[in-house]
Amino acid sequence: MPGMNSKVRPIDRRFAGALLALAVMCASPAAAQVVVVANGSPITELDIQQRTKLVATGGNKAPGRQEIIKELIDDRIKIAKAKVYGLEASESEVDAAFENMARRQRITSQQFGQMLERAGISPSAIKARMRAEIVWSQLVRGKFNSTLQIGESDVANALKARNEAETKSGYTYTLYPITLVAERGEGGQDARRREAENLRGRFTSCGEGLPMVRALRNVAVREPVRRSSAELPAQLRDVIGNMEVGRLTAPEATPQGLQMFALCEKKESTSDSPVKREVREDLFNKRFEAEGKKFLDEIRKQAMIEYK
């Protein structure tokens, strides 16, 4: 056709998206049926089906239809209320949340999307849920900021109730992130992993090891990061806690390649131990849940809900 070429302009993409949506509606009219409208935002049969599959992947008891509809309505009214306060989740924030979820499962975001699609779940379904969670977290934190503050006395009382020692120490670590950049081609990843394991054996001190690593091809050494043991995920905390200073962690796959951390400094600290951080987070989560529930009940009463 005249004017057609391999490059698709933005307007062409929107047109192509409209055609795809029309094709889905024509192929499955039942799925496109609007079941309920919450604050002007339609919830379709397809939305219900997708959310049902998504919730079921958690391994819990299969949710009832009304429970799923209520959850979707809550998402819509959370987003609508957040907009009143000028809060919206950007595409980059949603993509970052999606990538973090994939990373926790030790896979790339692309692999995670493929895994969802094999289960019959569109990545857009889980991103829709993430969007509501992001703006809701921002809204509740902003509106109830003073109530959600956890003081040292709160932590001390909670530790006393748990019979935990407040002075139980943690550590502050200085870590250098090292990435062996992924190489394309068959066997490239396996070759890089063998190289990473060989490097771990040769790396015995940061003073000599870091210059050696920086001289290697396709290896990036980033600026050091300092983290307390309380800030690290439990699994990584255990790994680094049992490491000798001057050694490398085991390689982990990331979208950029294989990543390791060089442990270059370890200092004992009592300011924010893992136990205190755990107690603080537990107290915060309980207050956040309580305030969020009351606020959601309030705005749910004000919402415009229309069942079709």
C-alpha cells in the first residue's frame, strides 16, 4: 500500500491498537461485556476473568466472583480518589514495580511476562493492580503521615512485648556492585557464569581485586553502596553476614548480565538492627492497613457504582 514502510509512526500504533481492541471485541463479545461501572470506569467480564486467574496464582483458595468484582471496584475508586489529590502512577513507576516483582523471582521482566501469558494472564492485568497499589500507597502515606510515624519508644515497647533485646546489633556493609555484561550468542551466558565463578576464586581482597576486575573486558564496577543489615533482604543478609570481607557473592542473573557484590567493609552497628527494622516495619504496616481500611470504607460510600 502507498506510504507503508517498516517504521510505524505513533498515530499508526494507536490505530493498530484500536483495531486490535475491536478484533478482541468481535471475537469475544462476552469478554468485552461491561459488568459494572465504578466512578465512570468500566469493569468488563475480561477484567474479572483476568483478576480471578491472577489471584488464583497465589495458591490461595479460588476467590468468589463477587469478591473479585469488589477488588476491581476498590482499585477503580482508589485511582479516582488519588487523582483528586493530583496523584497518578507513571508508566515508568508501574514498569519498575513489574521488574522488581520479576527480579524477586530471579527472572527478567520479559520472562515474567511470558510466564504470565502461559498462565493465561495478560501482563496488563497485573500492571493495572500495581497502578492502584502505587497511588493508594502514596495517598495513604500522604494523608495520614503523622499517624504513620513510628517513634523509638514505639519500637522499644514492641521489643519489650516480644522479649527482644533492643541493643541486639546489626552491621553496616560497604558493597561494590560488579556486573559481567551479558554476551549474545549460544552458550554466552554459560561462558559468563564460568568466568564469574573463576573470578570469585581469584578475588581475595578489595584492594587488589577491584583494580583487577576493572581491567577486564565487558565488566562494570559501579560506585560503592552502603547498606545496613536491616536494609537487606533476609536471604542476602544471611549470605553477606557469613562472608569474609574482601570476597564476592555468588553471581545472580539480571537483565544486564551476571551481578555480584564485593564485600569491602563490615562495621557493627546498634542504630538499626534487623530486629528493630522488622519491628518498625511491622508496626508501620499495621497502622497503614488500619488507616487505609477506614479511608477506603469512607470513599467507597461516596463512590458511584452502577451494575449492568
